[in-house]
Amino acid sequence: MAIQEIGDVEICGFAACVPSKIEENEHLDLFQNFGQYEKFALHTGVERRRVASEGQTASDLCLEAAEKLLKELGWEKEDNGSI
């Protein structure tokens, strides 16, 4: 495990954004029957997933999270990073 120390740095907050659409994995064509889905869900813990809208990209989600974070911190986009 790599450990690195950086002085005079403070984490002021973090944000995340996921797609709003949720699909249940039990309906995937991947599983031939409900038993296969149950075994998959039991072993992985994954019962559903978030699905991006048509044309939505990871950068769209990142932008939404960044804008949310700026708003919550009360920072302006035009600020040069000084606190």
C-alpha cells in the first residue's frame, strides 16, 4: 500500500452523482431463471444498478456533482481556489 503525505491540504467536502434510473438485475436476460439471479445476488450483493440516460456520460455526472459541491461550500466557479 502506498502512503503519501501532502502538507497544508484540507478536504472541505466531497460530492457524488449517480443516474436516477434504477433497473433490477432480476430482469436481465443474463439469467435463465430466478434461481440463477438469486445465487448471483447472494454472492455479489448486487440486486439493482443505476443506468445512465441516453446520451448521458460520466462527465455529465461529474459536472453535476461538482456544481452541487460548489453550491454546498458556497464557492463561486470563478474563484481561483484560494480560501
